[in-house]
Amino acid sequence: MMRTALGALISLTILAGCAGGGTGGDPVGRHVVVVTQPPELLKLRAGPGLGYKVILGLPNGTALTRRDCVTEIGQLWCRVSLASAPGVSGYVSADYLSTP
């Protein structure tokens, strides 16, 4: 029950942060952090959806720069790049992002 409530709260926070995709609201380029439960890794994917290739796994606390977000089949996906290596980019589910 607690995990479900926490997940819903994080989802609402991310939805608010990604709304507008950089046209008003939250600015593009905002830094976000991966929120997972160890030892789970958040999958950085080549595109916005589960059908895309996994590029790499991101551990809890990984700093990312959010670019824009899109909804695919009811799921919000954000294009991000690693804050420490901006050339590494892909898509992650917005459910696992939080602003620092």
C-alpha cells in the first residue's frame, strides 16, 4: 500500500514537471534523479516505450538532464541525457524520475 501511494505521488510530481514539454511550465534541461529501489536499475531505452532496445541500466541517484516528454500507450516517457556524460541519451519512464 505504501509503495503504491509513493509511486502515485512520484508520478503526479513527474507529470507536473514534464507537462508542457518545454513550452511553458517546467523548463527543458531540468536536472532530475533516478528513483529506484536497489538493486533495481532504471532502463535507459533507445525510444519512448518498452519495445525499444535497452541502452544501459541506471542506478538510484543517477543525475540526468531532462529534455522533453511524450506519452506512448498511456505511459509518460522522458528523453534524458546523463548529467556527467551528455552524449549518452535515451528515454526513461517518468515514473522513476524526481527533481533534486
